[in-house]
Amino acid sequence: MALFRSGDSAEAGQLQDEFLADVLSSGEDYCSCAAVGCKFHGKCVECVIIHRGHGDHLPNCFRDMVNRRLEPLSALTEHTLRAGK
């Protein structure tokens, strides 16, 4: 991401393509979803489309990333986020 942010989109794109090719060709299970018995395990596009269609929660694999991004914001109010009335 640093390369994208610095404006070097050509090199960033090349590294991104290499990373994706390495992950997909590894033969390993790269899906981080812990949902048991999910028929969309490892089928990211289908999974995201379904979650967007429902519009009520994030796929399991997005939650850690989103929580890491939200934690510093939540800290601004001493983690006192509560439901509005």
C-alpha cells in the first residue's frame, strides 16, 4: 500500500499481481473465514456479493481488518461506543 500511496502505482500493481499469483498458486487454503460448513468458503467474490446483498453484516474475513481500523477511532471516546437513542 505504501507504493500506491507514494504514487508508484506501476510497481505497486506489479507487486500486487505477484502476491495474488503466489497465494492462488500455493494450493493452500487462503480463506480466513471460520464459519463452519460455509459453501462459499474460498469463493470471495460470491461471498462478498451475498453479504452486500443482505447488507446487514460483514463477511467474517473482513472483521479483524475493520476492527483494527475502528479501534483507534473508538479510543477517542475511551471505547464508550453505545447505541444511539
